[in-house]
Amino acid sequence: MLKFYDCLTAPSPRRVRMLIAEKAIKLQTIQVDLSKGEHLSDAFRAINPHQTVPVLELEDGTRLLDSNSISLYLDEVFPESNLTGTSPQERAVIAMWQRDMDLNGLMAVAECFRNSSKGFRNRALTGAVDYEQIPELAERGRRRVRTFFTDLDCRLADSEYLAGGRFTVADITAFVSVVPSTSNVGAMQWLRARVRWRNREK
């Protein structure tokens, strides 16, 4: 049976959980408590040397160590309710928007949040190595997030969904990008974007 190493408080595993829910996939879920440092243990290092979540362990023992590779695999193995594209053109367009949401959405939020939150002191980057926070990166992240929301509004004014006429992994990444705490990214823009996305998914 597939094993999914998850953490309920982390954005990257949430992306996979949303895909799993869309497809109604049955698998074994193992919670990794990041707040207790379980991902930094020797036991988890043996599972993922990068010491990050999510991880998907396949039935033959192969492990996929990031949300994008996991999403591609699950969408191929469980093709019902396709989320990554069914033709070369559609796959390319979805991949393009997925990269945009990764780089300019999720990574911008992470840059801001991880460089400003007290809970991430000396943990500004994910993984096994401790990195100090850089306040200038937090401020840059705030500016990037404001730009991201403006660009997202413009795109959604022209298209029902990011990559065209249906829900895809790019929409999942965009949604996860607008969910983090308002305290570091600008409450008004965060609220407007989140309300818009929730209304769209009703």
C-alpha cells in the first residue's frame, strides 16, 4: 500500500492532500510532527535524507520526496479527475502555471513567513541545515506576495481557472499560497484572494 508522510500544518503536504481528496485515493497516511522535530530524527532521515515533507513511499519501496513529483505520479496512476493535463499542450500549460504559482506564490509566502516568524528562528529554510533569518528577505517576500495577488487577480479576470477551463494542480498551489497567516503578507490582500478562491470552489 502507498505510504504518505504528511504534516497537517505544512503547505507542501497540503497540496498533496488536496490532490488525494480530489481523486479519492486510498493510502496509508503517517503524520510527521514538524513542531516536535520528528523530521530531524535519524529514523526520518533514513526515509528522506532532505528531512522534509511530503514523502510518498511506493509499494516497491521507491520514495518520492516532493509534492510536484508525488502529484505527477498519483495523477498518472489514478487518472480519474485528471489534474496535470491529458495532452502535450495542456500538460505544458499546466506545468507553466504550476511553476509560476510555486515560484511567485508559495515561495514568496515562505520567504516572508520563514524569515519573520519567531517559530522559524534559525530555520529560515526547510531541511536538515539551520539557516538564520534575514529580515530583508522577509520584507522582499511581502512585496513579492503583493505582486502575486495582483497578478492572480488579473489572471482570474481572464480565465475561470489558472490553466484554462478546469481545476488543476496549478489551482491547488495557488490556493495553498493564499492560506497562510495574514500577519506577514498583508491582511486585506490575503482576505480578498482567499474569499475569491473559496467562492470559486463552491
